[in-house]
Amino acid sequence: MTDLPKEGMAVEFLEQSNAIEGVFDKNSLVQAICAWEFLQKQKNLTTRVILKTHKILMFHQPLRPDERGYFRTVPVWVGATYGMNHILIPSAIKNWLAVMNADYGKFTKDGVEEEIKDNHILYERIHPFVDGNGRTGRMFMNWQRLKLGLPLMVIYNDQKQGYYKWFEKGL
């Protein structure tokens, strides 16, 4: 990590998050900044917040209008694995939200870090959208980090193989 002001660190986190997905255009970064600014204002995560964050983020992406800001209604592949059945997404997100909005006072700092990582992995396994899951997931992870008094986590594009190893562990 670098010693950037909070705003600079957020832009760096968003640039690198986009880069992990191979997204490098300026419009996508602007939309990521807008989505992050919206998300930072939220006291709690809700289904509405998740959907609006996705809609803002994916504004310039090549998706149909009914795919921006809506849970997917089609099957997807996540890596080499068939994704969660789309019918299960609303209830899985509801359960995930209960964990994301929980009180983490009982955890040690290391325990909180591990819990945040596990929550991120769970979101990515739900894979609620046809595209934008990684970018929204990293936003929600950093939203939770800030809520719990932790600094933003920037996952650099050249470190993505280590990041992908997170998903090899079972939950």
C-alpha cells in the first residue's frame, strides 16, 4: 500500500479493482467512483443498496438494461464451476446481508480480517450478477472494512493470483 490521502487510496483501490477484471477505460473508473461514493454514504447494506451500487458501476458496461442493477436470471460459470442457481440468489443475499451488517465487537483484529475475507468469498460464490460481481464484491468488502475502522484494502492487479487463492479455501 502507498501513503495516499483517503480519496487517492479510494481511486487507487477502484482502478486496481477494475484492472483485475481487465477494465481500463476512464468511463468505467468514473462509474466506479460514483458507485463507491454512493456506497460510502450507506449505514447498512440492503438489497436495494446492492442493486443500486451495481447499476451505477455497470452504467457504461455492455449489459442489457435489465442486467444493470438486477440480480441475474440466467446461469453463469464462475471460473470452472457452475454458479449458484439464480432462483436461490435473493435468499442467499438476504442471509449474506445479515452477516455483513452484524456487530463484530466479539472478534479480535485478526478475527475481523478473516471474517471480512470470508464474507467476500461468500458474496463471490453467490455471484448475483451476470457481470460486475468481483468489482461490487471488493466494494462491499471495503465498505465493511471502513465500517469496522480498518483501512481500505487495495488488491493490485499484479497480485491477483494471490487474491484468487482466497477462493480455494472451503467455507
